Amino acid sequence: MNIFLWVLQGFLALHTVIGAAWKFSNTVPSLSAIPQGAWQSLSVFEIICALFLIIPAFKKRLGFLAPIGALGIAAEMLLFTGLNLASGDQNRGEIVYWLVVAAICAFIAYGRFRLRPH
């Protein structure tokens, strides 16, 4: 289980950093309620969360950071889902995508809190 969680954390960190880089030059129309400055600030937040997912691989005593990073990303995905629903956009593919990422984040957080803390 520990190896599986590390693989998921690595892929989620990579996914999140790529998303953060993408945010510097793009926006999602259904999330236009987010001001450009806040949109780019989310990139910094995502990079920090990605680091939180990876740092425990190098410093075991910082293992508590992994579930915090995963929960931060999950919260952001749920925020995007709520804003998309509030915008009235009919593109449900984005919502499914964000909910799947949030579910993976929740699994990582649960795994690191309960199943395999380090």
C-alpha cells in the first residue's frame, strides 16, 4: 500500500505542477468568476501542495505534509466544481474530472492519515 500511495502522490504532484504552469497562460471560461490575480495565486498554492506531497519522501518526519497537500488540492477541485455549477455551464466533463481528482486526493489523505502514515 505504501508504494501505491507514493506512486499516486508522485502522479498527483506532477499533475498539479503541470496544472499550475497551465494557469499562468490560460483560464477556464466556467471559472471566470475567479479574478486573474487569484487564478494565478492558485498556481502558487498548487505548487506548494505538490511540494507537500513529495517532501515526505526525503524527510520522513515531515510525513504529515502529504495529507495536507492532498486535502488542499481536493479543496481546490471542489471549489472549481462549485464555481462551474454556479456558472450554469453545461460542460459536465470538467466537473467529472475535478471530482475524480478530488477523490484521488481524498484517498491519498485517508491513506496517509490512517492506512500508511509514512
